[in-house]
Amino acid sequence: MTKELQLRGTRLDGKKKKILLAAGAAALGILGIAFLASLLLRVDMDQAREIALSAAGGGDIVGQSVDREGFWNEYSFQISNNGTWYEVELDSFGQVTELESDWDRDWSHGRWDWD
């Protein structure tokens, strides 16, 4: 005894089953390609460093960190540039998500000291 695949009380023949399976496989394929593309578009630490320096207008990196969240990274840089201090945060794709600046701040005790 074989059971037929049913959708809302209607029996599906072989052709309709194949169409549904093909549509499901296509949807999974598109999701897989999108996921792989997002992994390939991520920036590494060197690229993130260059983007942060560009956002701050140059200077010297006095502190940096990376926060790993599963497949994605968040980069944070502390930059000193001619008496101005910058904190620049970037997402995995190199987009600046936060940029703060202030004059004459001190990088002390290994942490950014914002008042």
C-alpha cells in the first residue's frame, strides 16, 4: 500500500510532486548560494584596518579588537590622528557601523576611555 502526498486535501500526482520538489530544491540552492556569497564578501583584519584608517582620515592604530559572532566578525579600532582620537567599528563586510571622535583622549590601561 502506497501513500500519496497530499496538499490541502488534494492528491498530488507524480508531475506535481516533481514540481514541488524542484521548487524546494531551487529555494534551498538560492539560500545556499546567498550564504556562500556572504562568506566570500567578508573582510579580513587587514582590510578592516585599512577601512578604519580611511574613515579616521589616517593616523596610528593604538588599539584593535575583533568580536566573533558565529560566521560574522565585528572589528573595533582605536586610532590617534593629530590630537584627535577615533573609535571605529566595522561589520563583517567592511561597513563602518560606528565612528566616534574626540580631542586629546588618553588610551590608558588598555581600554578606550570616553566620558
